[in-house]
Amino acid sequence: MTSPTPTGRLLPAENGRDLVLTRTLRSPLREVWASLTRPERTARWFGPWKGEAAAGRTVEIQMAFEEGAPWAELRIEACESPRRLAVSMADEAGSWPMEIRLSEADGATTVELVHHLPGQTAQPGEAGIGEIGPGWEYYLDMFVAAHAGLPRPAFDSYYPAQKTYFEELNG
């Protein structure tokens, strides 16, 4: 079985660096937004969430495809429907400040996932990038599959197969 091709890029940012991954779907912007934000739809590719969702509020989200399917608090930093959702989450694996940006052109919607790596500079050995990158590739492909009604990909096609690619982004 061949591994999916990684798409992640590591870009300089104001407060460190950003890991940026992109997917394009042949669907209208509002349909893609619904797949990213409605609990019954997020349950298909990430996990269900509960609570009152609004900028400045915290909801609980279940990481349904992680070992033990743990629940975590997810703070909504910004919600600019239907184009941008910025969130932050912290767990035993670290801090997860990220955002999803959507744009639409010619009947297709581009999804850009940005995982902010605050305080990170272009030094070799970026902590965790070899694990973080393949994980987001997997989740984005799960999102695409769920949105299109296709079977879920297998995580072992992403990790450790893509680990070296992401570690070499520091080169």
C-alpha cells in the first residue's frame, strides 16, 4: 500500500512558523463550512462536539479517532462564517492553536488548515512536526472522505510513512 502524498508546508509567521495544509473540494463554500462546523458532520471525520459555539466560548470535542476517544476543551478564538474558524486546544500532547480558512472559486472550495507553531524558528529538530504533520494530513483526508461519502483512510498510511517528509521541512 502506498502512502498518500504529503502536502504540508512550513511557512514563516509573525510569532513563529505555521504548518499549512490544503485540500480542494468540488463543493460550494457553505456546504464545506457545514461539514467543518456542524456536530453531526464533524463526528464523521474528527468527532462530535457539544456546547454553545461562538467566538470567545469553549466547547467540548471528542477526538473520536484517537486512542480512547478522549474529550478535550476547544476554545473558539474567531468564527467568521463561512470563511474562517480559529480555535485553540491544549492537551497532554501540547498546545494546538490553529485555524481553517475557506475560499471558493470556479465551483470548488479550498480548505487551508493552519497549525500555528508559536515561538518556533527555523531551527532543525522542530518539536513534534514529524507527528503533527502526518496527523493533520490524515484528518484532512478523513474530512474529504466524510464530505464525499467515501471510506475513511487508514492512519498507518500516514504515520510513520510521512514523518521524514515533515521533519525535513526544517532543512
